[in-house]
Amino acid sequence: MDGVLHQVFSGIASGGIYASIALALVMIFTATHHVNFAQGEMAMFSTYIALTLIEAGVPYWGAFAITIVFAMVVGTIVQKILMEPLMNAPVLASVGVFIGLLFIFNSVAGWIFTYTLKPFPTPFGEGGPLLGGFFSRHELGSTAITVVVLFSVWAFFRFTSLGLAMRAAAFNPVSSRLVGVPVATMLALGWGLASGIGAIAGMMVAPIVFLDPNMMGGVLLYAFAGALLGGITNPLGAVLGGFLVGIIENLGGAYIVGTELKLSLALIIIVAVLTLKPAGLFGKVLASRV
Amino acid sequence: MSRTGIIIACILMAAVPYFFASGYQLFQLTLVVTYAVAILGLNLVTGYNGQVSLGHGAFYAVGAYTTAILMDKFDVPYWATLPISAAVCAGFGFLIGLPALRLGGLYLALTTFALAVAVPQLLKYRLFEDYTGGVQGIVILKPDPPFGLPMTGDQWVFLFTLLVGIVCFVLSANLVKGRIGRAMMAIRDQPLAAEAMGIDIAMLKTRTFAVSALMTGIAGSLGAIAVQFVAPDAFGVPLSLTFFVGFVVGGGASIVGPIFGAIFVEFIPNIADEISKAAPGAVYGVLLIALMFLAPGGCASLVRKAAPYMPWNRKTG
């Protein structure tokens, strides 16, 4: 029983990371109807920036803050320079650009920081496990950070006028423009925000999986599965889905399929959701007007 | 281009390498044809039918493994593995498409992406190890030219691949020109109107997916014969992304597009490698993005724009 509980708790910890990436994906998807395949690589690159800063002597939380700002600036620039000119181009052209970005970030990271695995420090200390031995300090800390981030994003969209403007720009660009919302700026901000969230997720996952240029591959897939399980139209659902996938992944990996087929679990989850409940657990069933 | 033009082009494609290309160049050209067929399969489902697939590497893998297992364990001659591999891949594609195709394009993209991630793991899985050879993969023998033809094995493999490739391209061109092709495009552009006109959308989408998987599976078989080796890690996400890049570069809903796409994905990485040994991926990415800006519709759209100025289309007099 203790073993099961342990798996559940570490599932919650990794689920939080999937939830963050899932949230970043869903944000960009609702705003632009694009799935950013480079999301994971951008997060990985930001994590390297954090490591470089820490190694240069910047205190952890200072590096943490600088990295988030850096990631948001990069996200905004990418949207402004690469995505905006392609707004009226075929969707496939923007997918091509996403894949190009994926190659660039991956390759540049390997070039500058080499492909060797690097340990990444955790800010929560190395001390013994907490809560009756079920949670490591880092797992507890990163889950707390994730929850704080997810809650602030929710509050930002729910209670600030900027958040409202961003939702409006995503929901109905034409009407928003008519009432004076600068839609292009809102999209760029959305990209910045998503990129910042990705960076936090990267910094939280790196102490667990070690840092290397291909760190985010599996994470991105679980995030996809989480977003789908929770409902890709619903940010809160995507978050819950991320946590659920984390738990399923850990339990399944430990007791059902073994670690070598862990990634295939994501495929099973995705196919099961699509077959049984296509809108996801918390998603809206979309009806289109004929 | 007229039909005679196409036939002359095919003969030239077959003859030029025979006389001029060295062994390694011939191998690269064989891979170009193989990739072109794989990308053609992707183009049928994504370009003509509007269903984004990010996991066609999985069907390529199934095709390659079917051929390798049949040749290695059951002593089936290489040419006889192609129809079997086509049937297996079509069935596999139909099954994968069944749950996903009833839904929007993004869901299919996610499902196929997950498939691309899962395939190397499944191929390594120990229950199938007796057949798949596990991590080591399977080594197969290079086919000899038949009837004592005076050519090397490489030359024969190239000609064989080219022949199968031409058949695939002709069949696809006919498919998209006919009634079914128009129905495929109608579903892509106006699903509601298509359904109102009596097209069974889910069925046609699933069937298109099966045909697409079949083409890509055949390409996988050809690839396995050319490379003479299959191993799980060659069929991961990068391969699926390669096909997708080739598709986007070539341009959607085009029969000639996949040829340009295949040339791009086969040769540009080498060029990128020569430009920068340190970060070839970055150069590749920049070239890809640059191409997307110059020709958002892919190379096929450039060809379409240039066509009226070509000598064979110019009005005389």
C-alpha cells in the first residue's frame, strides 16, 4: 500500500509539470488554433539559461526570475517575427515553422551546452522526505510552485482587464479589434506567457530527469495526453488532466506495463479518450452552427 | 506537362543514375524515391484530405519490419513482401484512423504523434523480440538483379525502387483526379456540404488514411530493402517529422510536391552539415523556416506559378 501511495504522490509531482506544459499548449491553442511543437524545446532552452546563470553565481531565485523574463521575451519575439507574418498563410506553413524552431532550439542547445546530461539544482534542499516519506522535498516544492503558477494564471485571466482582453482577442479577434483590443499585441503576450510557463515547468522537471537537449520529448507527449484527457478547450481541465496523466503514468509504469512501455501509455490514454469521451473529461462538446 | 513528357522524364530518371551515379549517390537517389513515396502517402491524407498526421513514420516502420521479418524469418523473396506489407499497413492505418478520424484534425495529429513516440518502444518490447530482433534489429540481404541482368545490386535496387515508386505515383495521381479524389478534397474544404451531397465522411476519411498508410508502408519496405537493415531507433519521432517536413516543403495537395520534399529532406541535412558542423540542426531549421516564408504553399505552389512561363506551356505564334 505504501508503494502505491508513493507512486501516486510522485505521479502528482510529475503531473504538475505536465499540467504546466499542457496549460501552455492549451493557451496557445485557444488563442491561435496552433499546437506549438517547439514548446518543449523552448522550455528546455530556458532551463539551460537558468543553469548558466546559477553557475555564474546568481542566486537560485534570481536566476529563476531572470529566466522567466527571458523566456517571455523570446516567446514574444518568436510570435512577432515568425508567426505574425504567417497569420494569413496556410496552417501548414506555420507548422513548418514550428518544426524548424524545434530543430533550431534543440541544435543550438546541443551546440552551446553540449549533449551530456547535466544535474540541475533544486531550490528546496536535499533533505529527507516529507509527509510520512511519500514526497521528496523537490516533489513537494515543485508541486507547490506549479499550483501557485496555475492559480495565478487562472486569476490573471479571470480578474484582470488585460486577461479579459487576451481572452476576447482569442475568442473573437474581429469583434475585439472593433472595441479597441490590440489583437496582435495580445497574441504576442499570450505567446510570452505560455513560454514563461514552459520555462517554469522546465526548471521544475530538470532536477528530476537531468538536463539535456532532449529532456522535454516525453514531457511534451504526456502534456498532450493531459490536455486531451482534461479537454483541450478548457485550461482548468487541461491542468487536471496533466495531474491525472502523471498519476496514471507512475502507477501504470510501476505495476502494469513496466518502465520500457511507459511512453506507450500516453498513446493508450489518447486513444481511449478519443474513443470513449472525445471532448475530454471537462471539455465542452463543441457544436458548430450550420 | 504532357504524358509523353512524363514518360521521357521517367526514362531519364532511370537511365541517368545507371550510367553516371556512383554506388553511394545511387543509394541516396534510392532513398529519395523511397521518401517521395512515403511523403506521397502523407500528402494523400494531409494534403488532399486535410487530416494532419504527425506519425507516418509508424507506418513506414510497420512496412519496413514486415518486409524484414518476412525475408529474414520466412524466406519470402523481397518483391513478394511488398503486397503483404501493403495489406498489413493498410489494415493498421484503418485501425488507427478509426477512433481518431471522426474528430477534428488536431486530435488526429495528437494521436499520430503519440503513435510515432510509441513505435520504437513497441518494436523493442521483449514479447515480440523473437520476430523483431529487439534493440539489435534485423539485417537483410541485398537482392541480386534478376534474369542475369548486367548490373550491380545497387543499380538493380535503384531501378526496382524507381519502378515501384512510379507505379505508386501514377496510382495516386489517378486516385485524386477521379471521383474519390474530388470527394476527398470536398471533405477537406467543405465537410458539411460534402456530407449533404451524400459522402460518407467518416468512412472515406478512414479509407483515405488506410491508402495513405499503404503508400507509406510500401515506402518502408523499399527503404528496408535499400538500407538492408531495420532497427527500432531509426523509426522514432525524427522520421515522422522528416516526412512532415518533406510534405510541407513539397506543398500540400500536389502529386509532384513529394518529389521536391524528398529531395529536400535527403540532401539539405548534408548541406546543413557542411555549412556548420557544430549545429547542423539549426541551419536545417533556418533553411526550413526561410522556405516557409518564401513559399508558404511549398515548392508545388512555386511550380504552379512558374508553369505558364515554361516552354512547353507557352502559346506559340
